[in-house]
Amino acid sequence: QVQLQESGGASVQSGGSLRLSCATSGYSFSSYCLGWFRQAPGKEREGVATIDSDGSTIYADSVKGRFSISQDKAEKTLYLQMSSLKPEDTAMYYCAARPIVCLEGHGMDYWGKGTLVTVSS
């Protein structure tokens, strides 16, 4: 059974940095896609960044140059390093996975319960 658990969410000031982690278990596929999504109150969930088993990454335009997604394959942990945070980044952040390489527009199969990031102005 695939399990995903996020951690690292916190309240930070605008311009600050934060690193989110997502520990995975029961996930040993040779090909996969891991990603971070976020949802602000009253808004639709949006993709933030993805990384697959080949190391390929994709970022939402809104976070390019500020966020960096990475993975520790040995520890099966996903990370999202966030810098130059803005109030608009405030949202519940979720990690997700699917046993196929990342493809734009394709939904994820497994989801964590989220970790809250609040950025004050």
C-alpha cells in the first residue's frame, strides 16, 4: 500500500524560505512521477512541480525560479525547496505520486494529507 506523508509546513514571512518533505512508503516502481500540488482556500488545486524517475522536472510558471523539487531515491523522500515566498503561495501543499513517468495533465494516483504553508505580508 502506497503511503505519502508531508511535513515542513509552517508560517513564514514574505521573502522567506521553507523546505517541504514527503516521505513515501510501499512505492518501489521503476518508473514513477512524484509531485507537489497546492490548494488555497476557495481556489482550485494546482500543480506546483513534478519530478519523475528519470529526474525530469516540470514547474508551474508561478513558481519557476523560486521553487526547486528534488528527491532522495535511497530514502524515497520528495522535497520542495521554496524561496522568495509570496503571500500568494499560501496554501495547503500536497505531495502525490503515480507509477508512470510524469505527463502533463495526467492525474496522480496517490496523495498525502497535506501540510499547510502560510506566507504573511
